[in-house]
Amino acid sequence: MVYKIGYYFSQILFSLLIPLVWIGYGLSFSTKHHQLLAIFSQWLPSGYQPNFSWMAFLFALTITLIWLFKKCFLADRPALKAAQIWCLGLTVIWVLVFTLFIGWIDYAKGYHNVFADLKQHIASEFLPTDCMVSHEVGESEAPMLYYYTGILHQSQYHYETPPNCRWLLDLSKEVREPPPGMEIFWIGHRPDETKENLVLYKKIDR
């Protein structure tokens, strides 16, 4: 009896969630109904404009068809059948979300646009003799700084004016007051993410 309840619970749950994922995917392309996705704006920025991919669409459709014809793959034993449908449902949802929304997720969680914007601002200002010090910049951001700007930074533990460099890059929840002798040159953050800011400070020319 318990296994039957588990089976039908999984059947109903994922049969509701899978169409919702597809509806959300369709709404993401609609400028008229895009506001219906505002509920997800805390995690996925509403300003993103997706690009349609036939490969992703067909792959997601294939995964969905596997769910629709799942009875061909499920075992006859109730206990095993209940476990299989639960695992299959989770897998289908996970694959659909990361196939159909990977661009949106990457746009929201990645720093590509942030460092591309930094490159545009600093390209004409960063001299060949300059160096940059960073504070609280992690292992995930550092390679992207070098990839987009070609700048190798030097980490420092304290938030203070670097003694030998003109530039200080700080990653913080709030935009701090510039250290003595410095000014804010640039501020960047991921879309709709204002609690994690990359701030570039520049020494004031005297």
C-alpha cells in the first residue's frame, strides 16, 4: 500500500511539474507574458532574453517523451516501481531545467557580463606599468578577471590602500568607502544581484 501511494504521488507531482517547466520555457520567449515569470526574479533576472536552440529543444523533448512512455521501462514489483518513478521524475526535471534554462542560469550566476563591462572601462586606463591588488576576490572570479582583462592580480588580506599598485579590486556585500587616497572607478554586479558587488578603486592622481 505504501509503495502504491509513493508511486501515485510521484506520478501526480512530476506530471504537474514537467508541464510547468515547459510553460515557463515558452513564457520566457514571450514579451507579452514575460512578467508572469517575475516570481522567479529573485533567482533569475527578468531582463534576460533567451536564444532558441533546436538542439536543446529536441533533447528536452526526447527526455519528456521518456517520461510519457515510462511504463515501458518501469519494473513490475511495486517497491522497485515506486523508487524508479521517483528517480526518473527527479532526473527529468533536473535535465529539463538545465537544458532549457542553462543560458538564463548562466546569465544570472556567472560573471561574464560583469568582467566584460570591466574590460571596456579599464582598457584605456590600465597602463603597462600598472598592477592591481584584490581583496576578497575568490577563486571563481580571479580566472575570469585575467581572461577578460589580461590582468594578474595580487591578493591582500586587509582592505586598505595598496602601497605599490594604483588599483584595488574589492568584492563585498556593500560598496565601501574608498581607502585613503583612492576613489571609486567602477562598480559591477551580476544581474539583479546587489548584495555582492565588485568595486574597482583607483589611486587619485596628484
